[in-house]
Amino acid sequence: MDAGSELKAFCKSSGADLAGIADLAPFQKGWPTLPEDLLLPYSRAVSIAVRLEDDILNTIISHPTIEYAEHYRAVNAELDRLAAEAVAWIAGRGFRAEAVPASKIMDTENLLGAVSHKALARMAGIGWQGKSLLIISPEFGPRIRLATVLTDMPLPPDGPIENRCRACSACINDCPVSAIRHTTAGTAYGSREEALVFSRCAERTHANSLRPGIQARICGVCVKACPFGRSRRAARGE
């Protein structure tokens, strides 16, 4: 087993549902990160995913529920634990590694993290980027949260998988603020605005964060709407 397979197996044995490895070369020039030189010491990114619980997501109608907000925070904490364990695994083999937290906004004006977990997850083969900008995995649809570990360990990279959204409009139809434009990227969107009227999404999540018991910029409607998440439940006879 090569080092990449060993690391992915370690992540899953620690509690991750999905793990993949992205080549950072396409991101080294011009890709926005905070700080700007974040990626310079590294050649690979490990993308780690934990699935969200169906029963909790199914409580969402037009707004996030308190149960979903609590679950969101718990899954983010679990992802940060998994990322820290992956960093220790890599460091124990003599290489440099750095965890990027699951949900930490570095630029509050533009709602940007240190690096795009979604962009790296797409390159790591976790899933494709859907019309909602969410990463949609074949196994769990968009019902996942992501964290990232940056490293200089020379791991064999995975690669993107085929976009399967095609003509589907489920997330577009259910978006409570009509923020999703119904465009499909052949590979990746050049900007958020290609896929979303981002200001509408941002305003909605801000309003949601002020609802009693929520305290997070979340929504979840498009996550629940995606048929790739629903099809998994149907396959189990639910």
C-alpha cells in the first residue's frame, strides 16, 4: 500500500467518511489564500469529509433548525480533530503538515476562509462542484462537511470526478432566495458569481445566524434538496 492509501485508510479508521489527496500545483499561482503565501511550503492537500446525519438534515424546511446548527458545530469539531490526527500522522513520518480548520472565516467581509475546502475537495476526488457550489459526493451527495490538511509529503494525488448534475434543478427550485443561477461548470467555476447571486446567499445566512439558537451562517436547504443525498436514503428503503 502506498503512503497515500495508508493515509486515507488512517483518516477513515479515525472516523472520516471520505478522504482524498489533491495536487496543489494548479493552486500555487493566483489562487486566493489567507495569508497569500499559505500554500508555498506545500505540494499536496488532504481533503477529509464527514457526512451529516440525514435525520437532522430532514428537519430543515425553509430555515436551519437548532438541531442542525448544533450538529454543524459538532461535525466541524470532529473534522478539526481528524485533521489534527492526520497532521500528527504525517509529522511522525518526517514531513511538514498544517491543518486548515473546517469552518473558520478569515475574511468576514467576503466570507472567505484560509483556502477553499471545496476547491481542494474537488481536486481530491471527494466529489464534483454542483450548481449550488457545494461538493457533491457520489456516496453522500452534498451531505458532508470538509476540512483540509496541507503537506509537503509526496503523496500520489487523486483527481476530479465527472460532474453529474446535468439538467437537475432541485437545489435551484428549493433555494428560498433564488440565489442559484442554474449554470454547470465543465470543470470548476471561475468565481462564486458564476454559480450564485452570492449576495443573496450571504444575506440569507446572516439572517439565519440571528435566529434563536442558530449562531452560525448556515442554511442547509440546498443540501437537503439534492437528489444525490436523497437517493442514498431511498436505497436504504427510508
